[in-house]
Amino acid sequence: FDDNLARAQGYLARFREDGVLNHIGGQAVPAVSGAVFESISPVDGQVLARVARSGAEDVDAAARAAKAAFADWRAMPGAERHKLLHKIADAITARADEIALVESMDTGQAIRFMAKAAIRGAENFRFYADKAPEAQDGKTLRNDAQINMTSRRPIGPVGVITPWNTPFMLSTWKIAPALAAGCTVVHKPAEFSPLTARLLVEIAEEAGLPKGVWNLVNGMGEDAGRALTEHPAIKAIAFVGEGRTGSMIMAQGAATLKRVHFELGGKNPVIVFDDADIDRAVDAATFMIYSLNGERCTSSSRLLVQDSIYDTVTARVAEVANRIKVGHPLDPETVVGPLIHPVHEKKVLSFFDTARAEGATIAAGGEKVGDTGCYVRPTLFTQARNDMAIAQQEIFGPVLTAIPFRDEAEALEIANDVEYGLAAYLWTNDLGRALRMTDGLEAGMIWVNSENVRHLPTPFGGVKNSGIGRDGGDWSFDFYMETVNVCLPT
Ligand code: NAD
């Protein structure tokens, strides 16, 4: 721990001294107005950095830089983009220690998970580096009178707007395919966790990415974010965040007919039938809600358990929750670190009162830990009904709501009775039941007898209010590219 802390302080010193600048056309620059905001650490509320608070003029400069760089970047052969993106992946790996420690201090996420998130960021670049040479591929469609040839071309400069949870990994997941497709980028990271986005753009340029291909604009959603979604040079917005922000972005982008891709919230069920492997199910359900502080869109936030095993399963989950180490994110033993920010902590804590008022039982946790920092105990609500706010609203913390069900029909009814439809987890050893249930579940991604294990070529995204569009594999190129048809009469 001491060693981690000393290295983290070393890496953070530059941010304390220089702040977090924008990056426009290859230059690190402050906001034109000179305005800044403070980014604080959830560990102790200390100011980590003063961050450029950009306005429409900064976004305009970044969008112009992205537009100016687009012609050369799209013309670069896929094989060269492949090499360059691999270099970025190598450079991320070389600085993984710095990325992980800075991210832990900025977000409160435990270092044991952030070390992996940094490496996963490099994997995202490698995956899309390998796909870059085929990004423009299309189909040949023939009939008696014509040969039609389709191909794809990059849509143009794009805006990428990211949330505060696992910001490094998520940014790579959105930006790597944009670059592989031949798009240039303006990135607006979340105001609660802006540090590693700055590292990422620097790493990319040091690895050889031409200036202007990737621009960074910091600031608030309602000014910098808004200006990006309204800018005429920006052809598409890839957004990850809350549903109500997605609605605003759609409205803001309407005048310029923006293409949008939304990855939004979830209230994901994990459904455990009495024929399931209970040990594995408990293990996976607790991992999916109590790792990453529960601040993850695919967290298993509703535990639906068949009534015959409800008491056994919830007792086991409570036991796990009570054992989990809550502590400083740089302690290698820590599983749950502080929540991102006092504002978010207040929201999570308010659900403890809501649970009591709604008549649920707090079977584990339900309280703040200590006086300093945004620490809360891993929490389990039992005896809940699906119409309670604790079962309907995304809490986005280490808080699990357990609801009993009788049979398949009731499990499906409860699982689907939310506005969201991102992920679902199903535990049963009955194949017929697994097929019936997966057919009926309203979710973009369903894992059977497994926690969330990502295979990068598979589609990622949600149905209902959990999003619009898919990424992963080739799906990301569908968003970042236009398909063009050329017809030749024969
Ligand atoms: P948020 O919607 O508050 O903010 C996300 C980003 O949007 C930030 O960069 C913010 O500055 C910006 N923004 C805010 N208002 C804007 C506006 N009017 N115009 C343009 N940009 C604006 O979300 P958050 O609280 O940072 O993140 C948590 C949410 O993200 C949760 O709902 C979570 O489920 C969701 N999320 C979804 C996925 C997924 O893949 N489905 C992944 C991670 C997080």
C-alpha cells in the first residue's frame, strides 16, 4: 500500500502543478476563457487538479482541428493505421502502472481492478488495430443486369462523450474503433474523473498519432458537452452515460442531424433458479455488484431468487457482503473503494432511507463508513418487491436488491418490469428453461451460468432505455462509417 501511494503521489504531482489542459490540434492548451474547475479525490476530498473548463469556443477549435486532420487520416492505408494503433496499445501497456494508480485516485476504484482496466484499454486498441485493414470492406451484390459493390467510409470527425465510471477503459472502447474506422475525434470526458483521458491522448500522440486526429476538451456537460453535440463539423456522437443526458443529446443534435450511439443505464437482473449451481451463482452475483464499487452499467443490481432457495441464497450473499474489504483504493486488499464523488455518495445513501421507508429489510450494509471520503458498506436489501424504487432505479453503487419469485413466468415478468434492458444473468442447469428464459428476457446481453465475461467481437449494448445501437466487433464500424453502394450495369 505505501509503495502504491508513493508512486501515485509521484504520478499525480504533474496534475497538481499543471492542472488538466485541453488538447487541440496537438497542443496542450487551457480554456480560452482561462476558466477551470477542481477535480477532487473521493479518497479524502483533496483537490487533485484544476481542470480546463471549456466553452463553445474551445469546442469549436477542437472540432476545426478534427476536421482539418480528417482528410489525411482517412487516406492513411488501413495497414498503417493497424501499426499505429498497435503502437498506442504498446505505449498504454508501458504506462499501465501510472494509468491504474491515477485512475484509482481519481475515481476511488480499487487498484486490483484498475490494473486490469488499464490492460484492457490496451487490448481494445489491439483488437481494433487488427480490424483497421478490413474496416472499409463491403459486399458484392449481383443480379442479371448489375453488379453492386458496397464499401464503407469513415463518417467524419466524431464526438465521444464519456461518463465517470472506469473512464480510461471506456474511452479506449469508444475511441479505438473510431480511429480504426478513419474518423478523427473530439473527446469530452466526465467532469468527475478527467485525469486519465489526458494521459491517453498524450500517449497516443507520443506513439505517433498525427496532431489533430484526437482532440480533448474538458468541461461541464451543459456547456462543453452541449457545444460538441451542436457543432456542425461533428458528424456523430458516441455517448455513454445516463438516459436523461441521452435524451438531451438527441434534442441538442437534432438541428445538425447528428447520428447518435447511446450506451445508457441498467437495472440488470440476475435470476437464480433452484436447480442452479448456487455456489457459482452467489459468487458471480456478488462479484457483479460489489466489484468496481457497483459503479458499472452491467452490474447485477437486482437478485431474483426462486422462493424455495431465497433464504439460503440471500443469507450467503449477506455473508459475502459483510466480509468484503472496504478501504483505500490503493490497498491491494481493498475490493470496495470510495464512491466517485460526495454528490453521488449522497444519492446512494439516500436509497438506504428509501429502502426503510418502502418496507424492505437491510440484510447487510446500509451505512456510510468513516467520516472522511465517500465510503459506503456493500449492501443487500431483502424482502423487496419489484415496484419499489430500490428495484426500479439505477443506484450505481455496491447495493443489491433481492426479490423472490415462484416460477419461470414470474421470474420473466419481474425481470422485464423495468425501464432498462442492458444485461441479464441467468442461473439454471435446465437447458430448456435457459432457452425459454433467454427468448423472453428484454436485455441486449444475456449471460447464462456466467458473470459478465466480454468477448470483444460480440455486440455490446442495451434495449429499451439502456441504449441505442451496438458496439464491439464490426458493430462499432457500422456506427462510425457510412456504407456506399456503387452500381455497374453488366
Ligand atoms: P452523465 O449522463 O451524467 O454524464 C455522462 C457524460 O455526459 C459526461 O461527460 C457529462 O459531462 C456529459 N453531459 C452531461 N450533460 C450533457 C449535455 N447536456 N450534453 C452533452 N453532454 C453532456 O452520466 P454519468 O453520471 O457520468 O455516468 C453514469 C451513467 O453512465 C450511469 O447511468 C451508467 O449506467 C451509464 N453507463 C452506461 C454504460 C453502458 O455501456 N451502457 C457504461 C458506463 C456507464
